[in-house]
Amino acid sequence: VHLVESGGGLVQPGGSLRLSCAASGFAFSSHTMRWYRQVPGNERELVKAISSQGIDTYSEVSVEGRFAISRDNVENKVYLQMTDLKPEDTATYYCNAPRLGAWGQGTQVTVSS
């Protein structure tokens, strides 16, 4: 099982980023996928989740209306589109396959002027 995140970076407040997570080594299309984020010293926080069929099943309150999760079951990728980014969105973002307990290495998102 392998999850590889990409797309993080430095963005100004109000900006947008699209994170990608490439999955391999398992039947991706059969699995719920999640995006978490973590700030040093804090626990990982569930941000968004998507069912195997592409239904958005969870949104953390602070990202409601700003972040969108999607997936491509042909390319075996899950995406996190982030808009209207705020400094408090700064964190390392992780892709997760919860039934497998699998995590990616994370991608850093920094929102700063």
C-alpha cells in the first residue's frame, strides 16, 4: 500500500491550492479515502472524507464551503481542492486509507503573506 501526496506549497491568504494523493497497492476504488492535517504539537485532524463512490461524506466545520474532495477511480487519485485559504489552514496535509491504516508522507501547506 502506497500513498503519495503532492501539491503543497506557500500561498497567500485567499489563495488556492489543489492537493493530490496517488494511491497504489490496493483496490483503490473500493475504499473510502480521507484527508487529514496536522500542526506540530497537535493531533491530526480529519478535514474531508469521500466514499468509494465519490460521495463527500465529511467536512470539518472550518473548511466547509472552502475545501472540496474528489477522486478519480481510474487514475487512483484523491484530490483536495482548497480555496480561500487562511493562515490557520497552515499544516501538513495527509492522505489516509482508513480501512487499511495507510498514510502518506504528507505535504506541507503554508498560508502566509
